[in-house]
Amino acid sequence: MKNIFSYYLASIIGPFIFMFYLLYNENSVGFGISILIYALIYRPIIDGLRLVSKKIITKRESWKLFIPFRHVKWMKELYLP
């Protein structure tokens, strides 16, 4: 995931299209569950894979991204090209 466009597509745009679909169809329970899964499981995994592929952290350190707001430490490396 070294390409920034594919990272944005996989981590931000794709899941939000699904969540907006659920919201548009008035599936509030599904929308709430998808927000929780996105924030607590999906994003730490995707961010960890990106940081490991850029060799900023090791695979053994990727668990630290499950700590809330821990990804802020690597904000520049995650979101800027």
C-alpha cells in the first residue's frame, strides 16, 4: 500500500460509501455497527499495514494502533505522500 491513492481508496472512501448506503436506507443499527467496526478494527489494521510497508514500525509494534488516538503519532506518514 505504498501508493497514497490506493490507501485513501481502501481506508477512507470505500468504507464510507458503504456506511452512507446504510444511512441512506435508514438502517441505523447497521450504520452504528459499521462505524464501530471501522473505527475500532478496520482502521488500526489498515494503518498498521501502511506503516509496516513503509518500514516505519515493525509488525510486532502494529498492535499499538489499537490504542485510541495512537495513530496521531504517525499522522504525517499516514496521510501525506
